[in-house]
Amino acid sequence: MPTPNSSSASSKGFRRAVSELDSKQAEAIMSPQFIGRRQSLIEDARKEREAAAAAAAAAATTASVAAESTEAIVFEEKDGMALLNLLFTIKGAKTSSPSRAFKIFETFEAKIHHLETRPSKKPREDSSDLEYFVRCEVHSSNLNTLISSLKRVSEDVRSTKEDKFHWFPRKISELDRCHHLVTKFDPDLDLDHPGFSDQVYRQRRKMIAEITSMHKLIYLFSLYPTHACKEYLDAFHLLERYSSYSENNIPQLEDVSCFLKERTGFQLRPVAGLLSARDFLASLAFRVFQCTQYIRHASAPMHSPEPDCCHELLGHVPMLADKTFAQFSQDIGLASLGATDEEIEKLATLYWFTVEFGLCKQNGVIKAYGAGLLSSYGELIHSLSDEPELRDFDPESTAVQPYQDQTYQPVYFVSESFSDAKAKLRAYAAHIKRPFSVKYDPYTYSIELLDNPQKIRHSLKNVCDEFHSLIDALNIIS
């Protein structure tokens, strides 16, 4: 254990060593070599601070540019991938190709789902007359850099929200996919169905559904002259003459369909039951009427809770032979394409109170034109009696009117004319929110989406050609 004297000696030795060390350090610091090194360290520190500041500024600039790049970019993120639609034009398009822009998509491994060119909305001298539309997906971490890189070689870079809507058929052949049956009135399942306990009837129904044959018709001749509208009576006389409508014959769907196609372009398509509203209305857009073949149960001849061949052939077919009414029916179908479930429900309600249970004015007298009325002896009498409430047809209020299908309607809507009803329906349909409009092409039996100016201009050109043909015809006869 050290003594106080030895401790004091050690302390003095330590101080002396430190002093000598400080002296040597001072000499070293004052030497020219260390002065240069010291200055170099100071310079390095300064450069490091400047570099750090520059890096921070660059990072801020990059972040700012990235923020600006994606500020207006709309995208959907799923599983780490950004799904987006981009529109842009190429800078200096006269001297450069779009390959520079698409090289950027390749660099960032963006997956392109759809690519098309469109006429530029803002044509400039130093840019292309074309605008590029790209639907793609890229990793979310690369989105900012991709957009900023794309802006270096392109201009007017922007995105557009992809509006989602329900699938609908675009070609008449795709109606094969519109087969969602509603089994609410299946006699095999519904205890309230009149034929539930009738095994013979149920077996017959099953066979008819399988072979799509016809059974027999019930006629309502006695009420038609006083209760049915003029268009219905005119068409019915033609059906008696050309499509074997009589008390002693069963009209065949093929014969009736050919008759309709010659009159208004509508055709009948056999169906095994009640379709969903969306599928049924979509068929009308192609002027196709989905037609059942079975007949109502004999215990309830005056009213059927479901559509049957009496309802189709006696109610719908004669009205579909009228051109104005046929167009009205197709307009409801066109309005339904891509519509939301809420709008489908409203359009189905409009269909219910017009095509199925509609009344109209003719020469100051109210007449029936709805198929549900013209195929039901009991409800046809009820609709034109003093019992139900009659209201003027207005699509806005009609579309939300509750209805039931188990007994007669308490409320009916009266149209001034088919033309007036068609005009009101089109005005109503114009307010249905869809990112496009639709047009039926009768030459190709397909639906054309009008979702950009180029397609609309093309359609207008076709209309102009038809307009000139009519002008020429007027000039010839005058």
C-alpha cells in the first residue's frame, strides 16, 4: 500500500510527464507540418458541412419535386403496388420518339396493362399532336421517381381516376352471361306458389324449362277494345294475321320473334325463369326480350305472381311491335349498362310502372299499355276502375315509388303519350352518373362506349351522313 510520500512523488511525476507531453504537443501543433494538417482538417470539415447542406437541399428539392410530381397523381395502392392511369404528351415530338418515355416505365419495372394514343387536347409546336394514355402498376416506392423522370421527357403529365362500374355485355353474344335467375317464384321452393302442391304441374314446368316448348294461351279479347291502347290493338291484329295468334293455335317463339324483328328490330330469347333486374335490363339494350315459356297455374288464371307465356305473348309482344314503345324499352336498357345497384333498382321500378303496369292518355281517355295489365283480366279491370290512385308519370318520383307483386297495384302512373314518356326517361337517364355514355350499333349488334371526344366525333359523323341522306331525299321529292 503506497505511503503519503510515495503518493506525492507519483503525483509530481505525473504532472511533470503531462507537462512534457503538453510541451511536445505544443511544439507539434506549432510545426509547419501540423499547421497544414490542421488547416486541411478545418477545410475538410467545412467541405463536409457544405456537402451535407447541399445534400439536404438536394433532398429537399427532390422531395419537393416528388411532391409536385405526385401531388395531383391519383392512384390506388394494393399489396405495395401503385395502380394508376397516366396521360402525357412527348416533348419535342418532331425530333424524338416516345421510346424515351416508355424506357422509364421499363427502368422502374412498371407493368403496363393498357396503352393507347389519343388526339392531344393541348397541341403545341414543340410537342406531339398525340396524347398517350397508360394504365400501369409500379412499386409504390418507385412512384415518385417514375413521375419526376417522366416529366423530364414529357409534359402535361397527369392522372385520371379509374371509374369502376358493373360489367355489362358489349356484344349480343355476351347475353349468354346474363343468366342470373331469381328463384323467388319457383314452384319447387316457394310455399306460396299456387302450384307448390301440384306435382304434375311442377313436373310439367320442369320439362318446359328444359325443352323450352310452349303450352297454351289464355285470351282477353273481350276487354282489349275498351281497355287497351291503340298501339296494342293495331299490333295484335297484325299478330293474328302474320304470327298465328288465335284461339286454336299456339304461337311459336321463333315465328313471333321474326315478326318483331321485322317490325322494330326486337327479338325473343327463351329463358328458364325470372332473371335478375340487371341482366334483364341489359338484354333490352340489345333489343332482346328474355321470354319465359311456362304457363300460370290453372288455380289462379286471373293473376300470376311471375311472368309466364301468357304474360309475354299477350302483354309484351304486341307493345314491342310499336316503334316508339320499342325505343322506350331499349332506352331503359341502355340506361342500365354499368349503373350502380341503386340506379338499377330505380330503373327496374320505372320499368315496373311503365312497361309492366303503365297507363296512358289517348283522346282524353285513359288506356292500358303495361304488359302486366294486358295479360291479367282481373288487374286490367282494376287499373281502370275508381279503386286505384292515378298519378302523372314523372321518372324522379316513379323511380322511388314502392310496389308489390302479390296482388293488384294501389297506384298507377299515367303518361301523356309514349313520346312524352320517352323524352322524360331520357332526361332522367342523362343524370345517371357514369364515366361514359353508350350507343347501340344495330349493324354489329354491339354497344359502343362513348368515353372520349374521338369516339363521339366519329358517331356524329355517322349521324351527319344519315342527315345528308334525308336532305337528299327531301330534295328529290320536292
